[in-house]
Amino acid sequence: MPARIEDYALIGDMQTAALVSRDGAIDSLCLPRFDSDAVFAHLLGTEEHGYWRIGPAHPSHRPAPSAARRRYLPGTLILESEWDTPTGRVRVTDFMPPRDSTPQTVRIIEGITGTVMMRSALRMRFGYGRIVPWVTTTNDGRLHAVAGPDSLWLDTAATTYGQDEATYADFTVRAGERVSFVLSWQPSHQAPPPVPDASDALETTEKFWSQWSSNCTYDGPYRDALLRSLITLKALTYSPTGGIVAAPTTSLPEEIGGVRNWDYRYTWLRDAAITLSSLLRTGYREEARAWCAWLVRAVAGDPENLQIMYGIAGERSLGEVELDWLPGYEDSRPVRVGNGAAHQLQLDVYGEVAMTLHAARQAGLGPGETAAHLQVKLVEYLETVWDQPDEGIWEIRGPRRHFVHSKVMAWAAVDRTITLVESGDATIAPGILERWRDLRDTIHAQVCSNGYDPVRNTFTQSYGSTELDASLLLLPQTGFLPPTDPRVIGTIWAVQHELSTPDGFLLRYPTAGSAPGVDGLEGDEGAFLACSFWLVDALALSGRTNEARTLLDKLLALRNDLGLLAEEWDLTEQRQVGNFPQAFSHVAMCDSILELAAHEQAERAL
């Protein structure tokens, strides 16, 4: 069995990422990119589908021992795990150096006290655990595994041997000694990669992350939590293009044993846009500039066919298939690769993009004339579709609806683009500006008429519905209505009371158990962490800062020991569920920390 989701650590090189368990096993790694086939797929199957464990030797019939303690080196993505054994203490340092060309996974074993018997167990499997490579040893002692277009190279001074289609190394480490293992990926038709130097790689990697972290401009409450989230978001950025993946994993379930299992290794415009907002507010302008350039390339001259998500290099084809040879995480099937929601109509995306480009201009970033032209073209197209039902922010796979959040975000897209034109940063034909002002008023009036329940004093999930939706908490942040408006205050109260769990966290929307719900899917899900952070923001905006701080503290307590969050919280099992680590959760955490700090500072100034 793979570990609990919260028992994993993240390492990565800003082009791909691996998950490392407490017992020293890398159970998930796709090479060479986030969205490539997995080399280690134990996370979604069994050890037969690939893993790499390094830790103290143990009898094969017993579970591998978990590390007694682990941490990231401060301000970095370098993981240190330590084991205490009857004969001594040992440390394993895991990291992936920022990549020049060859992706590398480096593991350095260091004796701290005494003498410890160690074992490396490496089962390489290409194609999500389906393909067994041909493994040989070169004349200079390098282990070479090849299958089709892929090859792996293992460099270590330890003696290795093959057994049961896996590669092992049994060795002893004493206090002060170091033994290194480096696994490199290379296209199989190319010459072998250079023999790596693990110590140099460690120094380079620590210097990179330390310098990056030093650029954080925030110095208020919860800074350590915020910085760890920012490092995680940076690790989820595909450095060659600036695209940001929603998570480095696929098919980790929203409900253990259920069907709500999706591939998140792509760039959602919504997720990336709100991520850039947090990065901008904490001093990371280069990431914002790179994403704006990625956006222009991805959408190109085709705003009429805007997708809600793209591949990390801007790819449009993300066809969804099921990998039936993988049993799924804790038997949660199906395991999906690709995402069929890519071509859904989600009107809120237009608003997210426009608001992010607006924020970039306010920060003095100046996304440029091309981005301004793109924003205008997007609103020209939005004029023709804003009044249609859509799949909404949650990508429902049931019938389309007139979701209130979607309409509000369409309003935001028009509003920010009017501001763009009024500022002189974009030129449009005569008469269009007045038409857009009328459109802005029309959308606003329609939402307030069709999406508001005057009896309960709350906006609703969709027109004519009595259901609520946590996305309604974002109303005041868009500028659609001020946070002091009685309808906003009523909505916050209604969402907090009708969608709240016994722990005080929020569901996205009601689900219907064994019957298909509004999203067209059977089954339930946990508390959605980003929505719970939105409640923190809404409480702070409405002046309830003490409640906001109490909820924020409870949410931060859900993080694992390394400060990482998945998508949701399982209320029954009290554990993290969903893809991990989740950008949406971490950016919402950053926003809540920043919002609460700003409101508390304003209150102190009164």
C-alpha cells in the first residue's frame, strides 16, 4: 500500500516533481515533464508499478521503518529525513537540482552516529508501471535502463545487484560517511549523460532556492507558512514556459474508493491566474511576467476557442483516457490521464484572466500591448456567450446551468476591460465602450434579479436554484458588490451555516451520495480547502477578523509536518484527500494570510 497522502514530501526541479514517503520511498515521478508517463507509479498501484526506497535495512516481511523526523532545509525544496536505529542515526537528503538539460533525482545518505545498514530498492517501470526496461551495467559501472524512447542512468559508488526485476544496493554507512545515488533521465537515442557530482548539485540547489526565497517581500504573521506555500507554487511552475500545474499528480481521489479522480498536471487558467496574484503581492514579478507571456502564446489569435486549461507548454489536446492496469490509490478507480474538461465552457475564466492582467498592470508589470489586445478580443467574444449556461468553476459533468459565480466573473471581465480602455492602454472602435458599459450593467442587474433569494437573503448557486455554493464567497473580492452590502453579509452567513462541516470547514456545494448530484457524479467529497480559506477572506472583509484568525489557525493545522496541503480534507477519516500538493489550496492560504494581515493592520491604525 502507498502511504497516506499527507505522509508525502515534494521535491522537484520546476519541470517535474516526485513524492517521497516517510519510509524513504519515491512513489511518484513522471519524466521528463510533469505530464509525462510515470517512471514510479506505486502511488496509484503496487510496488510492481515502480518505486525507489532508500532507508535502513529491514526484513522483507515487515513494513519499512518511517523516518523519526524530516524537514526541508530552510527556504528550500531540499528534503532531509532522519532515522534512529539501534545501531546509529542516519540522514537521507533528497532533491532535484534545477535543470540545465538532464533531469536528476539525487539521494545522499549520511551517517550521523554509529553504524547503520542501509538498502536501496529501485524498481524502474516506464509507461505508468506497465513497461519493464532492459537493464545493463556499462564498463565504467553505470547502471543503464532503457525502454523505447526513455532511458535511466544510475550513478553510485555502492555495489548494486539485480533481483526480481529490481535493482538493489546493500551497504553500511558510518558516522561522517556519505554515499550518493543519482538517477538521471535521458532520451534513449542520445549519448549517456555526464557522470553527476552529488555534492556540487546539493550546493547549487541550496543556493538557488535560498536566493529565490530571499526575494519574498512579506514579513508579517504566518510568514513561514506563506513562504513554504510560495516555494511549493514555484515548484509547480514549468520553468521553460511559465505554465503552472494545478498539482504534480493524477487521480488521487477526492473520496477514498470513489470515482472523483482527475489528472491535475496541466495549467488551468483560473488556478494560474490566482497563483500569479499571490506571487505579485509577495515580490515575485518574474513569475508573473513569464505567465503573462505563456498566456499570450497559449491563447494565440484564437480567443473564440479559449480553453479552461492547457498543457504546460500551451498544448490544447488533453484527451482523457483510463489506465485500467493500475488499481488506483487505495482502490480508487479509475486512474485517469488527460482531462476531458479541457473544452468545457467556463465563463469565470474570462474574469480570472482579466483580473490578473489588471493586477499585473497595477503592479507596474505592464503585460504589454499584445496582452491588452488579447483581453479586448476575449471580451468581444464574451459578449456573445455570457448569457449561456456553462459548466462553472467546478467543471460539472452534468447539465449546464446559469451559475451565479460564472456570471459575476463575466461581469468582472467586462469591468476590468472597460478600465483598460479608459486608461488608454487599449484602443477599440467608437461606440464599443458605451456598449460594454451597458453590458456591465445588464449582467449586474440580471445576477441580482435571477441569482438572489430575497427570502433567505443570499445569492444562490445558479439561477432558480435553492442550493448554495462556496464560490459565492468571492463576490466582494471581484468588486461586484461591497463587503458591507446586506446581500453579501447574508450570503456569507448562509454559506457558512449551510455548507459548513462539523469542523467548521466548507464543502464546495452539496453532493448527493449514491445519486448523481449537481456535478453529474455519484459519491461525496471532503471539505474543499480553498473554499475554507475563502471563508477566512470573507470574514475578514466583513470585519469579523477574530473569527477569520481562528479559522485560519484551524486550517493551517491541517497541513502535514512539511507545510503541504492536498485539495480536500476527509471529515470521517481526518486525513488529506485529492491531488497533492494542490496549488489551489496553497494560493488560497497565501491570500488568506495576506488579507488577514492587511485587515488587522488597518484595524490597529484606527
